[in-house]
Amino acid sequence: MRKYIDIAKEKLKFGTMLSLLSIERYKMYRVSKKYRKENPNGTIRLLDDFLNFDLSVLNNEKIILFVIYAPKSILMYERYFELLEKLNYKIITISNGKLDKYFIDSFKDRTLFMAERHNIGRDFGTYKEFIQLLKTNNIQPKEIIICNDSIFANLIKSDNRFIEFMQKNEQEDFIGVAEYLWQPGYHVQSYFLKFSNDVFNGKYFSKFWEDFFISDDRRANIHNGEIKLSESILKDGFKPTIFLDTANLIDTIVDDEVLLQKFLIEVSGNRHLDQHLVGSLKNLHLAFYDKKTTKQQTTYYKASLKQEISRLIQRYGIIVVAPFFIIDEFGFPFLKRDLVYRQITDWMLITNYAKNFDQELLSEYLKDQRIRKRPWNFSSLKEKLMYSTGMN
């Protein structure tokens, strides 16, 4: 009897969760549909200081669209601007929602223009409306980078490996910093992407933006945004050039015992990962470096290590698997803001992983993590469910 009661409770719980999520998703859809109907050309509005800006200036220029939301840390953005300025592109900053005067005064002289739009659709909402704005006004940029503030940037100011990569590959049409290979589908991650003018004018690229439905649903933005954007560019015949090449990364890690140990220490503390996979890696590592291991066994263990690391990266993405390691050892320029919020690592461990980082900026990152980490309780049940299912 007890068994049937427990089954009934689980069914009721599942049904309640499904109902709540369905209602929230429907509400999001209604809001998005209304927004599209009322604002077919978007809601980007230049700030007063830039009202006379002539968009035609953007023709044949290399431009960066930097999308931001509710900035709190001036230092975070200072470091991000420092990184972007090293690329020698013209910077445009657009905010989802209102910007406060202090932020505007701090950075307005470092941008071609600043603008605001309605806070709907996350980063992809702004990406779409900006590209719409360019195409409507027949603007043809030489190159365009789209990026956003879902990440901290420039955590080791003296490390220019990413800048050198961008300069070396300036003739490439489609550049990203990292790619994701697992479910729900392959995509080049959208917090930093570069497109040439040829990509900008691609048939499927243009159609993607025309069809993209602006929504606050995070999962929809991944499925219908990141994944379909990458698909459209690939269909237009362009291959991505990726800064953090997975194959090279794995070879480098496995061929260096110190790097491999450092990598394993970080993944062992990563609560987001399947610890069975991590345990398998550690066992292979011990066998690989055992003095009693024969040459034939070493070859086998090395291949197995590469396979298991590849499986881990394909499933979770390298910026989740070892976020601090790739900055320190490979010059990766970004650190996700939601590592603690999405229960990937504990903020107390961050200082151990980030000893070589800009300590002033690291303090800002820790402060940001404390603000973003929040306790779940009954009153926030809806928000927790949305987070757990990827809607928020």
C-alpha cells in the first residue's frame, strides 16, 4: 500500500511541476508574441548623447556589438573593454534595460554609441535587433563580433594568447572561442562570435535572424538561437575556427603529467560532472604513470585517457569541465558568471584555482558569485523549477 501511495505522490509532484512550467512557458510566449507584434523593428534606442550618430559610418568597418544587462561592477566592464580594445574594432554597447548614469559616463567615450532596448529576449534578442538595424539601413560591416556580459573577461591581463589568435586568423570568416558537441546539438558558443561580411550576407544566416523568435525562455534561446545560428552558418558553407581546439587541448593535457594532474584536481571538485567519469579518469591516470606499466599498456592507457577526457568535454563543454584550468594554462579569455549559480563549483574553491588571476578582478568575481548564489525556498519554487529545466 505504501508503495502505491509513494507512486501517487511522485505522479502528483511531476504533474504539478509540468503544469507550472507549461503555464510559465505559455506566459513567456504570449509576452514575446505581443512584443513582436508591437515592435516589428525592435526597440533599440540610441542614448541622448548619440542621437545624431550616422549609422552609415559602420559601412566597411570592423565592429563589436557588446550586449550588457544591469551592470553592477565597473571593474568587470573596465577589464572587458580593455580586452575588446586590443582587437582594434569599433565598439557598440547596447543594454537590455536602462543604464544608470554612472555607467554611461564611465564608458561612453570608449564606444561608437550606446543604446538601450526593452529587456526581453536575452542576448539573442539584442543580437537580432542590431543585425536587423544594420540590414534595414543597408549597412555592410567588414566584420562583426557579437559578445555579451554573461562572462568575466581578461582575468590575466598580461596574457595575449587570445588576441594573437584573433590577429593570426583575421582572414577567417567564422570564429568562436569554444564549441559544444553534445546534446541538444552542436554549436559554437555565442558569448563571443566573429563573422565576416560574407557570413553576414549568407542566405541561411540572414534567414535565421528573420525567423528567430525573441523570447526570455533560456532553453529556447539555446535550441532556436545558438544551435540554429551555427547550423545556418555551416549551411552557408563556412567552417568555424575555434580558439580552444578540443583535440589539441586533450593531446596537450595527456602528454604533460603536471597538466594532467592539475586538470584532474579541478574536475574532481566540479559538482556538475558525472563523478563516475571523473573516477575512471583518475584510475586511468594512476595506471598510466605507474612505473610497473609496460610500454604496450602505456599506449592503451594513453588512448583511453584521451577518449574519456573527450567524452567529458563533449558532454559538458570545456568551459564547464575545467573553467579555471583553461584560463591559466591555455589563455582562455573568459570565465562564466554562473559557475556557482548553476552549482558547478563552490565559490570558496575559486581562490585556490585562480591564484594567477588579476586579484582585484577576482575579488569582483567572488562578490558577483555571492550576489548570484541564493537559497531556494517555497516562495521561489517556480524560479527553481525554471532553472532546473533550463528555462531560466
